[in-house]
Amino acid sequence: MLTSGLISIIVALVVVGLVLYLIGMIPMDGTIKQIIRAVVIIAVIVWLLQSFGLIGSLGVGHTRMR
């Protein structure tokens, strides 16, 4: 059975796919669309890597406990 974490990741990926589809429908310059798509895809890849624990948090202001 799927865990709620995996279901939330799948739902988020479907939403991101829908956003990328809608970006393709907007009438704007192709270069701007490519930049937006690249930023969204990179953000999703980083989020997925963090979700699976392959990379740590990239937030500013996080300090390590001694």
C-alpha cells in the first residue's frame, strides 16, 4: 500500500506537470517559456532530492548544532 508521503509526491508531480502544460499555453516568447520551464524543473528536482533525503536543506540561516 502507498504511504501518504508517496501519494503527496505523486500529486505534487501531477500539479507541476499541469503547471508546465499551462505555461506552454500562454502566448509569450519561446525563450521566456524555456527559462520558466527550466527553473520549474530544477526546483522540482531539488525538491525531490530533498524529499528522498539525498541532499540536505538548502535554506539560508540553518545552523548546525554542536
